[in-house]
Amino acid sequence: MGPDGTVYIGLRLCTTVGVAVSHDEGGTWKVLTVPGSTLPAFTGLLSPVTTNNLLVSEPLALDSAGNLYVVWNDASGALRLSITKDHGQTWSGGTSPIAIAAPGVMSTIESAIAVKSPGTVAIAYYGTTDGTKYNGYVAESLDAFDAQPTFTSAVVNDPSQPLFANGFDNNYLLTIGFGDLDELVQVKYAPNGDVWATFVKEMCTNTLSSNCTWDYAAHANSVFQSALGRLVHRPASSGAIDASTATK
């Protein structure tokens, strides 16, 4: 909810990112399309099994001035950001939203955004540099309003131990047997300004319980381990940030 009481809800609108807007506490709604947003096509009931990025998890963030930020993974796997300062009437980048993944990242999956103050945002997502191994990324920009904002990115896990070592698996196929899901990327600012982000790590190759690197039964029959990343700011004089990770 914005400072003026406007309510925003992010959603998938066919193959675009939609934003539902209400100015009267949910009495009436208007649905807007984010210009230039493209999502993978949902072509049938089996699409979730074979296609990533079908869902928009936590695409929206609002700052204290009512500016709305939207992030998504597009149909080509690029991570994109668009901002509106006027309730969705105009958007940064127009019909060509900027791509903001870290250098070398060739494809991204799932994403979330948080805002600290106007123009200062943090984003979390899965990314791959080789099309197979996926790591968890956290990025922050202090100048998100610029036409070409700068994002400082860090990998939260040890790159030698990727969160997904053999391709990203959303595990949707096994949900028919009450399997785990993993669209759980979230990112938040701590009171001290540090950025915290959550991911999952695949502990069983191809999500098979018979091929695990941990005791499947002892871990509630889960094929995933939670992973928590933290982006820590060094003193201003150093001009750098550090990333650390913890798993459970």
C-alpha cells in the first residue's frame, strides 16, 4: 500500500506483467500492463513442468514517496526492472525496460525486490553463467531512478557449490505427490541497511529422493535446503559490499 492509501497487487496477465491498482481500499480496481514486459507463454497444463518463470512471485515494491518498482524474469530469461512515479501512467524505460542481471549472467529465474528509500532497491534472483549451474544473486542500486542505474551484485553461495548444479528444477512435476516447491525467493532490508535474501538449494539431484546428498528422511522428506544470503555494507570509506550465506 502506498502512502496515499493506493493498493497495488502484482500478477501475471497472460504473457505480460500486470498491476492491479485500487484507490478506494479495494472497492474498485484497474489493471495495468507494465510496458515491454514479456513472460513465457502458458500453453497448457504441462507448462509448469517444462517452463520456468511462469509465476511472478514478489514483483512489486513501494517506497515512502509512492514510487512503484516492478521486477520480473522475461521470456528470454533476462531480469528486468521498470519504475512508475505516477500510479502506472508512465514507466521508466518505456517499452524497453532495462536488464539488470549481473555481468556474465546469461539467464535468470525467479526474482523479488525490496526498497529501502526512493531510488535505493535490492533484488534477489537465481542466475546462471553457463546454462546449467544456478547460483543465488543479490543486487542493490542506489540510483534506480537513473536512465542507466548501477547495480552492485554478489553471489550469495560458494560458486563451487551452486544452489542448482544440474539445471534449475521447479519440482512442479512432483507436486502431484505433495513434493516441495521452490518459488520462494524473497529479499528484505534489515533496519541497519543490510540486505537479506532467501533461496533454496537442491540437495537431491533432479529432485529424486533416491539421489540425495543428505538424509532425505531425517530432513522431513525434502529435496531442498533453505539458503539465506546477506549483503553487508562495509564502511563508506571502503566503497564495497560483502555477501555471505547460511543454509539450514
